[in-house]
Amino acid sequence: MESIGIVFFALIVLFVFMSFVTVQQGTVAVITIFGKFKRILHPGLNFRIPFIEQIFKRISYQNRSMELKFQAISQDQANVYFTAMLLYSVLNEESATIENVAFKFVDERSFGTALIRSVEGAVRAFVATKKQSEILLLRTEIIHHVKEQLDKQLEGWGYHLMDLQINDISFDEDILKSMARVVASNNLKAAAENEGQALLITKTKAAEAEGNAIKISADAERTAAQMRGQGVALFREEVAKGMAAAAKEMETANLDASFILFSMWTDAIKHFAENGKGNTIFLDGSSNNYQRTMQQLMSTMKGFDNDKSNES
């Protein structure tokens, strides 16, 4: 009887020991009864019925990453090589989600293969509609396209695609060389256009400066000519006034005004010769011209006297 009691006590201890299960943080345990899904155990110490409730699988809902390398073909038949990184996790800790994760695939390897092929297929379908020259500029669009294609599908599997990072996009060596030549030629074209614009601006500014200089020079010449004309006019007026006054004084003194008028006339001619811009002065030295000149000078004197009388 005593040995039976010891065995019974040992069985009770074993039953109690097997009734409690520890689940690690970041994971859940899937419980089945006779092979059928029953419930899940959350992190911490949990109770189960020994021999009846079995732990089918422990599932981690922590973030997981996976690196991918694959090839796609563009619309213009260029090979495009991708290096990408997937970041995914279990969608949530709800019972239905965990059930999908536990039973949709035979094992983790099968799920990984399906996930990789799905991502590759979505990328290849997108790249097939684009030319190789556009691929490098569409990195963000490719990521959005993949997420749109896979979000619902992964949700049905109990997973969520958190992020897709395309780390590298490369092409065949021949294509890379041709792209480099295109970039170089575009740079040369841009440089030539910039040089042409700079030369055009330089020529335009030089023409504008030359035009402004000519305009300023013309304005200055016009002003100088006006001032010279005014000076000559004032000089002639003063000469005429002086000659008329001198002739009047000689007439008042009963002297022959012809001599003084002739003297002033020759002085004026001398002044013109010394200060004039011309190189040649033509004079008529005949007696008739002399008489005519004297008459003109006398008329100038009389006209000046008449003006004085009218003013008084």
C-alpha cells in the first residue's frame, strides 16, 4: 500500500509538472487536441491538460528579415539585377491569425519560398512594363507596387510585409557602358549649351556697352557743337559791336572810319585763321570787294545805331 501511495504521489507531481508550460516573450504556442487547433498560449506561465493538449508549434511574432537577389527583364529586353531586403512579421496575435500562420504552410521554408517568389514576380511584372533607362528612377514606385500586390496575399497567410528595401539595381556590363556614354554625351551637350549662352550674353553685353558708348559720345559731340556755335555767334556779335562802336567814335572825331573798320576786319580774319578748324581761308583782295566789305561794315554800324535809338 505504501508503494502504491508513492507511485500515485509521483504521478500527481508529474501531472502537475506537465500541466504548466512556459512561453518565451515574443512567441506564442499553438495548442492542438488530437491534431485539431484548439487555442494559443501567450508569453509567460500557462496551464494545459497533459497528454490531451499538445504544443503543435511555437510561433515568433517578432520582426524577421530576408535578403533577396534576383533578375528581371525590362521592356526593351535589358537584364536588370536586384538586391533587396524584406522585413516582415506575423500580422497580430489574434487566434485566427496565428492559426493561419501555423497551418497554411508545411514549414517555415515553404513559406519563405512562397514569399520570395511572390516578391520576385511582382517586381518582374512591374519592370517588364518599363525601359531600362527608367528603372533607376523608379525605385520607390517598385516598392509601392510590390506592397500593393502582396499586402492582401500575405494577410491571408497571417503575415504583414513591413518594408521592402531595394539596395542595389545593376545591369549588364555593356548596358552600363552605354549608359555611361549617354550620361557623358548629355553632360557635353549641357556644357556646350552653357558655353553658347555665356558667349551670347557676353556678345550682347559688349554690343550694348558699345551702343551706349556711341550714344554718349554722340550726345557729347552734339552738346559741344551747340556750345561752339553759341561761342562763334557771341564772338561775331561782339566783333560787330566793337567795329560799329569804333567806327562811330571815328566819325564823331571827323576821322575816316574806313581805316579802323579795315583794321578790325583784318584782325577778325587773323583770329579766324588762328582759331578756326579749317585749313584754308579764301579772301577776295580786289578793290570792289574791299568797297563792298566797307559798305557792309558801315551798314552794320548804322543798324546798331538804329537799335540803340529804338531802345531809348
